[in-house]
Amino acid sequence: MTSTAKNYAGQNLRGKSFKGQDLSEADFSGADLRGADFTDAILRGANFSKAETGLQKRWFIFQLVIAFFLSVFSGLFTAYTGVVTTLFPAPYNIEILRIVPSLVIIIIFCVAIIRQGFTATAFVMIAGALALLTFVFALLGTVALPILFGGVVVALALLILSWTFALSGTIAFIGALAGSCYGALASLFVEWFGAGSVSSALTGAVILASGTVLLSVYAARRAFKGDRKFDRLLKFIIGFTSIGGTSFRGADLTKANFTKAYLKSSDFRNSRKQATNLTRTIWNQAEKLDRSRLGTSILSNPEVRKLLVTGKPNQSKSYEGLNLRGANLDGVYLEGVNFKRAILSEASFCNANLEAVNFTEAQAIGTDFTGAQVTGACLEGWSYNHSTKLDDVE
């Protein structure tokens, strides 16, 4: 392949395919790259500053439509579950006990999700609590199957609604409201079956539908605020919203520049042919990088990603044991930072302030410290070789 270094600055390149091309040093600054395909392309030193990546409008509209219908589906079934749990005889014929299953189900979900997030532990807690609830109501003389049915439906509805609220809160709310209203109206026909009352069925429908919607809003917000307990939900959301987005899968982005680029719904995972190369790529002030698919790269770690984007260490100034292989930290002020046992091989610290930095047992094979200030740094037990650059170091 021969290099086709070109000037694409400011151009509309939506949906264009550059798959497998050699575009080293090409200028894409300020370009509209939504939906573009750079899979397996060579983009060494390419300039993507202020470029916009992500979804084309048709894909975005498609996702909104899917989100709307899924939220309708979720709202409908959670409301319908509230009706089902009130169709069966109330224990000791006490009418108020008809709405207890719906109320207890949503309480169980709220406690588990708020305390544990979207984790296996949370759903084990929910399953155990629902099993106990089913057993208790069976002893009280009511049919317990609707309780287990309700738990399964609410779990599915919660996952779908959390995702749709994260994608588009307005669309999700309208869809969930429409589905909930339709499901609640089903309670008006409860008397046809000769069980329960309209009021108890309607109350059960409202409790489950409203509770699920509110809990979904909470889960979506916590996911986007970086709460580790909701990592799985966030990965699910980002995975779907990146379908049809800009692809950099398997691309060689060595020293590429993404300064101030808008990177929502992009894909930086490895391709089937090769791994994506992000060695010394510049991410300074890149926007929405956390909303892209980052695979297993160093960017998948929130602490490392924040450092590369903002150029400012975290409050603790500690990156002990973290993987920063190939990170570009040229000119960054890192005085007093702890890189003990960190992987810094192939990283670049040119002209960076590394005074009093702790490099104890750090890996610095092939790392570039040209022009860096390392006065007072601790280098005890660190690993380096002939490829480690220490030119003009103070």
C-alpha cells in the first residue's frame, strides 16, 4: 500500500469507507466523519483534531424508533404484571393484600439495584427474595406463580428501560408512559374474570410501572456518572449506540491527533485481522471518548482515560500498577505522581514535568523522556533498556 496522505480538512465524509487504506499524515481536522469506516487503515500521525465522529442521522433515528417501541413494550408488561398479581384471591379475603405482591416486588428491586447496581450479586439477591416471597404467599393461600412471573418481567423491563432512558430520556418516558397506560387499562376488564377489583388491579399496575420507570432513570444516570456498579449496563448501552458509528477497528493510530475531537459512538476495538494501535495517540480535550467502544485498550480505565484527555492527574495522584503502555503525556505537569509498578513502556513524556515522581519498579522500556524534568524522581528498581530515551533530561 502506498501512502495517500491527503487534505480532508473540514470535508463532509459521512459514511465514507477508508478501509485498509494508508492515510498516514492525512489531515481530517474539522471533518464530519460520522459513520466513516477506517477499519484496518494506517493512520499514523493523522490529524483528527476537532473532527466529529459517531452516528449518521438515519442510524440515530433508527435507534430512537427501536428505543421507543422497546420502552412501550416494557411499560406495557410491567403494568400488565401489576394486573396479573391482583387477579388471584387475596389472603384471608383482605382486599388490600391484593396489591402487596406488586409493592413488594418493586421494593425488592429498588433495594437491590440501589445497593448493588447491575451486578450478579444484585440479581442473586432479587431471585432469593422473590423465591421467599413466593413461598410466603403460597402459605397464605394465594397463587404464587404470578410473583415469580412479575419478578422476571420487571428485571427485563428494568434493563430495557435503563438502556432507553440513557439513549433518549424523552423517547423512553413517552414510550413507557404509553405502554403503562395501556397496561393499566387492562385492569378495567379484571371483573370479567371474576377476581379482584378494578381499583386493586389498577393500583398494582401503577406501582410496578411507575417504580420501574423511576428505577430505570436512576440506573441510567448512575451508569453515565461512572458508578462501577453499573459498568455492565454502561457497556450494553455504548455497545448498541455505537452500531453504525465511526469505526477505527484495527487501525494504526500511532501518534494520531484527536485534540478536541467529538468521539461519541465510535469504535476503537480490535478488528478480526489485527489489534488497534493507539501508541502515543493524542487525546487532549477529546469529547465523549467515554461514550465510545474502547475494547481492552488503556482507555478502558477511567483514571487513565481522564489523565490522557485532561492532562491533569487525579486527586490522589496515584496510578500505581496501572497500564499506561503507549500513553502520550508530552508536556503534562505530573509533579509528585505515583507510577509505582505502572506499565509505561512505549509511552511519551517529552518535556513533561516529572519532579518527585515515583517510578519504583515501573516498566519504561522504549519510553521517551526527552526534555523531561525528573529532579527528585525515584527510579528504584525500574525497568529500562537502550530504547528508553533520556536525551536532554534535567
